[in-house]
Amino acid sequence: MIKRTFLAVIGAFLFLSVLSFVSGDNISAPKKQRVIKTIIVDAGHGIRPNGGYDGAKGSYSWEDDICLSISKLLIQDINREFPEIRIVETRPSDKITSLYRRAEIANENNGDIFICIHVNAAPPQRRSELLGYKKVTYYVGKGKNRKKKTKEVPQYRYWTEPSKARGTETYIWGAHKTEDKELAVRENAAMMEEENYKEKYGAVDVNSPEFVVMALLKTKQYFKRSATFAGMVQDEFVKVGRVDRDVRQRGVGIWVLQATAMPSVLIETGFITNREEEDYLNSKEGQQEISNCIITALKNYVAWLEKKQEDGEKESKDDAASDKPSSTAATRHFLEMVEQNEKSKQVK
Ligand SMILES: [Zn+2]
């Protein structure tokens, strides 16, 4: 009797081991997930309620209209190249959407990447030219001692010229704005549920230390992804011969980039204040070229994310330093900066 019970226990144990081995195998088998399900396309600016344009003015066109045209073209191209990806527009018409609402739309729709389309502007440059000298008479002293004198005064001509600034630049949020981004991640806790947060950590308590740590890790992951995608976008612009103004971080003014709880980039597609670029930005060919560049960058970004997924998605604390995305020096510079930020925090 005892022997039989013992054997039964051993048998059950073996059976369970096999079962757990099988089910364990199932769990560890990489579940191939779509790395991007939703893209948020954010056309900058738009016509204000009072009827005025919000964006920059060129010599004959407005930033608002160009942003919308490029965004519409980009959406059409994403639909064709990535039919399985859902696209959400924050500004579907010529009317303006508030910045707050843009971030809200992006977050409500659980975007996987936020692509913001803008057009750059540079103030006109003041120029001067020396025309010659003019003889000016003046007097010194008083009464008897009063003397007449002359002097040469330079004569200038002043005028303004449109800035020569040209090219594209892609922004990500500034590293010093990381706390804002982290807040956005925490405030949009519902998004975490999509990524099995509940299964892993239980109900979302945004104030729990675990959640705060997780939000920080997410923020770092978003920074890395934003910098990588931004670098890929700039790489494509360079390939078609645009002037590269690099990936940049902006301290102020791009609130949407830190308010969206997802990787986010803002693309300044060219300068409306440069006549040649204004023509390019308004042309069908120019707009198509810009869209093509973003589409190729998206393909590279998706491939990079898929590779990451295959490698086991080991995006841990030191990941930012150890793994090198295929991109520009600027991207690497950002990643180094994140690492340094992290080190300085640890020292404190
Ligand atoms: Zn703008």
C-alpha cells in the first residue's frame, strides 16, 4: 500500500514535470507579436477658430497646409506599405487641434509611435552695406571759443534677406524633459494593460514603487526608440540629398513630444523661408520624396524592433549602452547621454 502510494506520487511527479516542461516550453517560445500596431500621424498647426493660420508663413504658402498635405500622403503610403497598421490622425482637416488634444488622442489610441510633421522657418537676416562717408559739421566750445568742425560719418544701407537656412531636422524630446515623459507614461497607465502589465504585476497602482520604476524603464525605452527612429529618418533624407541638420533635442516648444506616452518624433521637413525649399515643400514630388523617406525609415525601424523581439526583448537598464542601433552619430550621442544621465543619478 505504502509502496503503491509512493509509486503513484513518483508517477504523478514525473507526469507533472513533463507537463510543466511542455507548458514551460510553450511559455518561453517567442510569441511573435506585431511590433507596431498603431501609428499616430500628427500634422502640425492648422487654421485657428478665428480663421488665421497658426504655422509659419513662406513667400506664398503656409506651413499648416504643407503639414497636412505631407501627412495625408504619408498616411496613404503607410496604408499601402503596412496595411495591418492602424493609423490615427490628430489633425484630419485644415482646422487646428489643440496640443493637449493631440497628446490625448495619441495616448487614448495606444500609439506605438507618434510622428509629428512640421515645416521649419528661420527669421530674415538683416544685412548692411557701407555706401560712403558724409561730411557733417558740428561745433565745440562756447562764446568766443566756439569752433566749427567737420567729421566723416559712414553711411549704411540696411535691408533684410530671407535666411539661407535649409534642410531637415528631426526632434525628440529633451533628456532634461524625461520627468515629464515619465509622468505621461504614469498618467497613461491604461496603456500598460495592453502589454500584460496586469498579468505580471497585478492591478495598476500608479503610486506603487514597482510602477514608478517600470514607468522610468518605459521612458528610457521610448527615448531610445525615438532617437533610433529619428536617426533613421535623417539617414533617409541624407540619402536623397537633403541638407542634414541632424537629430536634435529641443528644450521648449515641443510639448507633444513629452506628453505622449510612446516613442515620438517631430520632423521639420524643410524651410518655408527658403524660396527653393518652399517650392520643394509645395511640390508633389517633394512631398512624395519626404513621405518615401519616412516610409523607408519606418521599415528599418520595424525591422529593428522585430530583431529586438527575436533577441528576447532584453531592454534592461544597461541595454541603452550595450546595443547599438544602426543609425547616425547623433543617435549614439543621445544614447551615451542617457547612460551618463543614469550614471549621475546613481552617484547621487
Ligand atoms: Zn511648426
